[in-house]
Amino acid sequence: VRTSASRFIAELRPNAVARPAPKPPRNAAAPTHDLSPADEPLLEQLIEWRRGRARTDGVPAYVVADNKTLAAIAVRRPSDASGLLAISGIGQRKVASYGDEILDVVKRASA
């Protein structure tokens, strides 16, 4: 919305270049995971696992895995390390550190 004051300022600086619109945050464009009611118990178990692991490691829970990553695990239900690596937020280091534990939580929830 332009006001008369902004038109006045624009006339004072006729060669001024308009600023481009700010870019949205990187995570704003990321897809959200639609949890089905069947996925919610696994997500709760993953959150509980993360809480305990973060406490054991002495780090904030998001360092272990963020909510979006846990939701993706709950939806995709990976069965091996390559399945974990296909999930955004999981890399080689997290697979090495937490992979077996995550897969165990998924396996127990799927049994």
C-alpha cells in the first residue's frame, strides 16, 4: 500500500531500485507430512525415545531429531539404514548414532 508520503519519497529518488520481496524461510517450502491416525502412536513412541536419548546425551531433543524428521519416520516406517537415509534430516552420522534405536522403535510399533 503506497501512501502519499511514499510517493513523495519515490519522486525524490527517481532512480531508486525497488527492493525484491524477501525470500520465504527455507523450511516454509518443505512439505508437511500428513500423519494418519495409524501413524500417531509411532510418532508418540519416537518422541518418547528422543526425549530419553536427548537426556542421556545431555543435548536438546531437536539435536537428536526434529519434529518433522520424526513425523517422516512415522509415515514412511523405514526398515533399514537406507530407508532412514532417504528421510530429510537423517544423514550418515545420525544413522550411525541413532539408526539401530530408531529402527527398533519402528519395528516394535509395527509388530
